[in-house]
Amino acid sequence: MEEIRAILNELHDDVDYDTCTTLIDDRILDSFDIVTLVAEIDDKLDVRIPPEQMIPENFNSLKAIAALVERLENEI
Amino acid sequence: MQQRNVLEYLEATVREVPEKVAFENKTETLTFEELYTYAKNTGSCLLAKGYTREPVLIFMEKSPSAVAAFMGCIYAGCFYVPLDEEMPASRIAHIFDITSARVLICDDITEAKARELGFKGEIMLFGDARSHKEETALLDKVREEQIDTDPIYIVFTSGSTGVPKGVAACHRSVIDYIENLSSVLGFDRDTRFGNQSPFYFDACLKEIYPTMKYGASCVIVPRELFMFPVKLSEFIVEKKINTVCWVVSALTMISSFNVLEEHCPATLRTVAFGSEVFPVKQFNRWKKALPDARFVNLYGPTEATGMSCWYEADRFFEEGEAIPIGKPFTNTQILLIDDEGKLADEGEIYIRGTAVTLGYYNDAEKTSENFVQNPLNVFYPELVYKTGDIARKDDDGNLVFISRKDHQIKRMGHRIELGEIEADTLLGEGISSCCAVYHKEKDKIVLFYTGEASEAQVKADLKERLPRYMLPGKVIKLDKMPLTPNGKRDRKYLEQKAKGE
């Protein structure tokens, strides 16, 4: 969770990731950010997010992203 | 009779397929008949209020109605200036200044925001304009007086001094471009476009005008889908989209996530791309996934209306090989000019032709820097556009892009002057000097600066002034700005340093 927070902070450091649940819906993250985020998660956490999991629901909050990463980690 | 007005496209098509859907997005569809009626009514509304032969700001959602508003401006003999809600307020303020526009058209969704922009002129709601009654006599009079060198739009692009430049284009240039682009890409009535480009760019001309010319259809792809490759691919298939003219990054988003194998956007038959270099590995994936589709690389600056050159990418490319930008469209000529002002096989691209636009609106100085007398012609006045792009000719006579002469970069199809980022940084408090560099591999802008201001403060300041795509990914405070022996900021050193970040 904290690693993901750090990646998100690098992208936008003026967002409260503990409360924000509309990262996608409010266009806080754009396609640039998503591409960077997915690449960094692969790089730093060694978790590859399959394209099927790239849906808005999985990226709307820090919690959702962390849950996705956890799900994928457990699959291995 | 020779066509002299872009509206003739719409007027011919509406007689043939009035009921057909011309444009659609998530929430709205417009048939050609509706588009035609709303455009004429909007034109009537503008004329009835005394607006003609002047810029009209359009601050609307990216929607079919926005297209009707654009055409409405042209009916009034005006020219449209698209604004976008993602533009920061300071950029919009520049556009107010440069255009001195007296009227702005918004819609229900953008109205509240439009009223906060500090616009001094009239704010008109598109809903009111489109239901205005048609003023046939006024519209006819405008048409009678309109000539094909009258401007139809101004689009703003990054300027290195921090002030955006407004490129104004006329009917004649747009008609020339649309005719030649359409014949190369083979558009017809069955073409179903999937539009990606924002409407405040010249890139959307590729869909808007051919849709009207051929009675084709244009689906505006929801912008959030460009984050979700499987959904994007499914959307293409569901909407039966067969033609896309996209920036390379939108295409690589799909291919780099390995979506093409299992979720192939199989309805595509024409894939045009441009504005950036297509990484060969990604291109080959596309070519393999869609063996029967045509792939066309396009190249051109806003100042020459849209695209100037094209290349049929009909084979796989080797790693390290560049996809050429090819040859100019019919009725456009490319001159490669070397440092001595002579024609050469490698040099700066100068563009000649009807598609060269009118210049930068209300900026004679910048216009005269880039729209210059043809260096090969001393006999009569002839303006050509000097692009700042360096290219060479390969053995087959195709042009291959090499680099920029200055510090302009391309990012997701957006043209960015690093100088504009620097100029805006220097406006902030507590900044002594700065230098913006581009880390190409990571597609990241890195800003170095010296001064009292904190990194967070600089970042926050820039967010107020720059469009999102221009924001530095990283802001780094230095104790001292590294300089070259002759006292200039050491850009090369900083570029290396940025790579280590």
C-alpha cells in the first residue's frame, strides 16, 4: 500500500489518497498516469496487471489499486 | 462551380442522407439534418446579435453539438476558437487577449465554469443559439460575401515565450487538405470514424470535415477509455469503427498491454497515425494483428492546416528502422533547405502550398519568423512555412524525420515548447533560473530550477498556468544552474542528469 502511495504521490502530490475514491471519475488520473502507474507497479512490486483488470473500478482509489495488487499477488 | 466554402460539404450531404447519424458521443447523437439546422440557427443567432467576421470562442463539452456550434460560426461568417475545460485559466486568459473575442458559446455543462473565466463579452448558451429561428436573408448575405481565403478557425499551440500562438486557417486551406487527405485514406460513406483527438486541435479536422463531405459517421470515443485498453478495443468493435486517425500513444496503449491478441479491434480497416514516432515493435504488433488493414503514417504541422506528408506502412519494420514520413500530399511541396538556404537532401522542412495557413492570429512578429519568403524564389512574393523539423530523403525519395531544430517536443500528440514551460516557471516567485528537459525514454519532462521556492510550490504554481500535458513529471531544485563554457544553461548535462532521476 505504501509503495503504491509513493508512486501516486510522484504523479500527483496534491491529492489525499486516503479519502479520494474518484481518481478516474474525476479525471485526476489520466492515461499518462495509468500507463506510468502500471509500469511502476510492475517495476517496483513485480506485479503485472493484466489488461482485463484495467477497468475504472480498480483504479478509482488507493485502496482499490492496493486490493487489485494484493489479489494479483495471491494468484501467483 | 468550384467549392469555396467548407459548408458546401454539409449542404450537399444533408440533401442525400438527412436522417443518417453524423456525430455521436456517449450522451448525444446528431443526424446530418439536425447538424445542418442547428448550425444555421446558431449562425442566425450570432448574426442577429451583430456578430460577423470575428472570432467566436467555443467552450463546450466534446460533443456533436460542439461541431454544430463550429459550423454555426462559419454560417455567421465568423471563425471558431475552441477552448477546453482542461486548459488552465491563464492560458484561456491569453486567448481572450489575443482574440479580443466579444462572444463565447458554452453549453449547460460548461456554463458555470465559463462564467468563472472572467470573460468580458457575451456568454451565449448553445441551447438558445440552436433554437434561434433561421434568418435566411442574413445567412444568404454572409454567403454571398464570403470568400475562400476568409478564416474559419483559430487553434492555439504552444509558444516558446510563454504566450500560445493562434494558428488561423481559411476555407481554401481546409478544403485542399480534406480533399487530398481523403483521397489518400480512401474515406467514403461507409467510413465510421472513431475520434480521439481533442476538438481544440487541428487533428480533429480529419474526422469532422470528411464526415460531412462523404456522409460518413463519426463516433467520439469517450476520453476515459484511452486508459483502459480492453474496453477501448471492445468499444471499437461494438461501434463498428473502421477508421482511426490517432496519435501514436493511443495506439501503443493498446498494443503494449498485449490486448491485440485476445481483444483485437478487428473492425478496423484504416489506421492512420502520426504526430509522434511509432516504436517499431509496437507498430509490428498492430500490423500482425490486423493484416488486412491499411497503416498510414502522417506528418504535418498545424501551420500547414493538418498533415502534409503520408507514407503507406505496408510492411513490417526492423528494430532500429524508422517509419518514413513519406511524400507530400498532392498540391503540397516539401523543400529541404540546408544552413545556406539551398535545396539539399537533408535539411529543414519548408512547406509550400495552399494548405499553408494564414499565420498566427494577431501576432505579426511570430508570423514573420516562421511564414517566410520561399528562399528559392526571389521573383515574386511567396510565403512558405518553415517547420523547424529536420528531415532527410532516403533512397526511395521518402522523407525521414530526424529531429527538431529547437526545443520543441511531442508528447501524446501535443506539441510542447520547453521554452513555454520555462517562461511560466520564471513567472513564479522565488525562481532565479530554470531549465526544462525531456526524458524521451520515460516520456517525462524534468524541470530544474534555482531559487528560494520549494519544489512543491513550483509544482503547484505550474498547475495553475500550464495545461496538464505540459506539466513536468519531476521538479528538481538545484543550488547552482550548470552552465556551458560560453555561459548558457548546460542542457546536455541536465538531460543526462534527468535520466538518472
